[in-house]
Amino acid sequence: MALTATHSNSLAATKGSARLFYTDVGTGTNVMLLHGWACDSHDWSWQLPMLESKYRVVALDLRGHGRSEVMPSGTYTPDDYVADIEALITANFASQKFVVMGHSMGGQIAARLASKRPDLVTAVVSMDGALGFSDEVGAFFMKTADGLKTGDPGIVGPELFKTAYDAATSPAIKRWHTRRLQGTPQHVVRESFGPLFFGEGQIGVGSASEEFCRTLGVPFYHLCRDQSQADRMSTWFTSRKSRVDVWKNAGHWIMQDRPEDVNVAIAEWVDAL
């Protein structure tokens, strides 16, 4: 099994695109992994051995995160992230399609990519993706968005994380999440969160999220932790292969709290496409 770790050439291919670090391992169905806000591709470490043994897996760091290029302030909207992935695929994986799996912010980016470029996306796996939240949850997220504007992201971000863990979440994982966020450039942390849920074109909260999801034609597997969210979203997707599951005994990083169960569920769904 060959391991390729590289920076994409998308900067030259598309003006304004960031150079993205990614690994490319395995053979078979193409799978792309997108991490969440203030995270990096190490979040999939619990999935990579299984996925890479079955599929061709491209695991990348989004702009400003991990080992990818840090772009200037004002370039961290969801559209910016989607454009980078478009450039990466068209420049390095021409005429290929991917099952795109995203956690949190990465789940929303995967959905946006599927909407904009269905020719690049076979299906989407949304791991507690930033979609389908109620207006009440949106009001809670607004406090974080407001805090990020004037406060220290290294404090505001971990305070939000505290609300997203399960009793089973390892203290070591919690500490890792906090330290990684605190090592991410402040403008990246500040500017990436709000547009997911607020402003023109947001698709994370309320009726706007429902309207967007109903337009998606690709199979969509959404794993979440809230029963009411699952009940809302269960009828939003048009493909008969789509699925919405509730996962208990797990925090927001479902794939880290219940790795073996998640690995089985992902493989079964992907293999059935």
C-alpha cells in the first residue's frame, strides 16, 4: 500500500486557492475526508487504517488548518473551502468522483460541494455535520460567534467544545482538541465559524438548512446525536439510499468516541452504494 503525502498544486490551477496538505492511500472506491472547525485530518486517525485497507482515501487539511496554507483574513467562508476542494480534485484527480465524508464544519462543506459539483461527488457522509440545527441551537451558536469577534478564540472555542462532549469522551482527547485549536491561527478560528450558521447563504440552521438539503441529489448519510434533529432531517434527502442515524453515548466527535461502531457503519453504507 503506497502512502503519498503532498501539498496540492491547486494554487497554480485556480487563482486564490490554497495549497492543501493531503495524504493519498489505498485502492478502490475514492473516499475524501474533511475535518471540522479548528481541527485537522488527524481527527480521522481512528478510521484511516480501516478505510485505507478498503478504499482509496484522500485525507486533507483545510486552508488555515493543520499543514495547509494559511490564507489571509477575509477568505474563510464555506465557499472558500469548497473552492479549494474543487481545485484539488480537478488538478490532481481529474475525471474522478469521491464519497466525501466530513465532520462538523467539514460535513457542511461536503454537502455544499455535492450541491455545487455533483459531478465530483458520489455520496456524502456527514459526521455530526453542521446542518439541520434548530433555531434554538442557532441562538446558542450566536453567542460563540459574537464571542469570537472580540474575545480570545483560544478561550471561546474550548468553551463551546465543553458542551459537545459525552461522559465517555477521554480527557486526553478533550485536551488535544483544545491545544490544537489554540495552535490554529486566530483569524482562521474567528472567521470560519459564523458563516456556517449566520448571514446570507447560511445552510446550518432552521428552514434554510432544510431547503438546501432537499436540493441534494446524491446519497447522504447523516450521523448525529440529537433525536429531534434526526426526526427533522429524516425526510429531507431525495436519494433512496440516504440515511439519518442517531448515535448515543458519544460526543460531537462521534468517530473518536465510538470508532469501531462508526467504522462498521461507514463501510456498510459505502459498500451498499
